[in-house]
Amino acid sequence: MHYDAALRVRELTQNIYDIGDEIAQYIDHISQAMADWDTDLVTDCLEELHAVVQEGRGEVRPGLAELNGLRQAFISGVRAGSMNGRAGAGARGGAAGRPADLPQAPDFPHPGRTLAFLHHSTNSQVTREGSRGVRGLAFADQDPADAAAGVTECGEGAKPAHMASTASWRMWLRAESEQLTQRLQQLQEWVVAQTQDALEAQSVLLPQVYMRAYQASNEVVQAWREIVEQQPALAAAMRGEAPPAFLEERARVEAVVAKIQRRRRGAAV
């Protein structure tokens, strides 16, 4: 029973990390669409993020409740002497097939990071120190929604009063857009760090975190649209500068699925 509960803790932990990773990845999709100056795709990505956040909030509530209940049961059982950790399992010789070195629930590490799109990270597991650094960089003194709202006017003061050349406008548009995409990158890191804190320290409420992440993303998108409206024709001409990588991956997956479906239809005939 102890071993089964331990496996369930690991499964729940992985599922919740995956929810945070998925939300961060959809924020990255918005960033990629903005870098390509594709206003329609930005709108689609924002809608996809909203759907993923709503689904994730619904899944994370019962998952965290069950996980916290199992952890409390581990702690209560160990204190009562009805369950033991590594030493106890070894003393019983692993008669029930449980490993002798099975860790207690609070010691479970992150089972595996999936954030390959966070290129700055060379480690597959975000450490506690790294998480603190991310929070200090992005949202140490601000709510994420407030931080995003503060960036909505970032470009107004920097815009020259008169820019006659198209090249000058291009440089200004790119500079302002890069500031906003950097804000989204910080937001991705913040979501990952908050998910880790919720699991390891139980110090944040993930449903609220994920909704704030969506609200902050929406604020950034609105600021980006205001920048595009300064020179809509030029922004449209810049479309295609940085084709989003996630679209290529989606096309590859869809091609594989279509191939499998054709094979199944052929086999059924």
C-alpha cells in the first residue's frame, strides 16, 4: 500500500508540473506569433492559452487536493509508526515487492521537465535557487498582471515625434515588440517557478496563478496591438520574418496522424 501511494504521489506531481509546463508553452506560442508579426495568429494563440488555462485550473484543484492528502497521510503514518521510510522498508526485506530505498513523499523530486522551449535553461530541472532568481527578475515586487499592465505604455515615451524613414519605423517596431516578447518570456519562467513552489512548498495557489498568467499575457498582447496600430501596413509587410517553430511541429504531427489514419482506412477496406 505504501508503495502504491508513493507511485500515486509521483504521478500526481508529474501531472501538475505538466499543467504548468503546458501553460508556459502556450505563452511562448504567443511570443513566437508576435515575433512573426502575425496578428491573426496572436489572437488564436491567446484564445488557445485561455482554453488551456481554464482546463488546467479545473485539473489542478483536485490534483493538488489529492496530493496534499497523500502527503499528510505519509507524514501521519510515519509519526504513528505504521509506515516507515527507507530503513523500515529494508528491515521488512521488501516482502511486498517495494524497493528498500523508497523515499518518503516529501522527498520526491520533480520527475522530469518538459520545457525544451526555454532555451536559456541548460538543466532539465529548475532548482530552488533558480526559481528565486526568476521571481526576482520578473515579478519580485509586482503581481504579474500589474507588471504586464505597466508595460502597456512602454513604447510611448521612446517613440520619436517624427520618423520620416521606413527603416526608422521598422527599428522602432522591432524594439518595442522585443520588449514585450521578453516580458512573455519572464512570464513563462514565473509560471514554472510558481508551479514548483506550489508543489514543493505549498506556498501559492495555482488556479489563481494560472489566471493571473493569462491576464498578464492578455495585457501584453493588447500593448503589442497598440504598437502594430502605429504602422499597420508596415507591420503587415514584416509578417514572415520569424516563422513560429511550433507551427512546424504541429504540421509534422498532423502529417503523421493523417498518415496513420490513411493506413487504418486502407486496412479496413
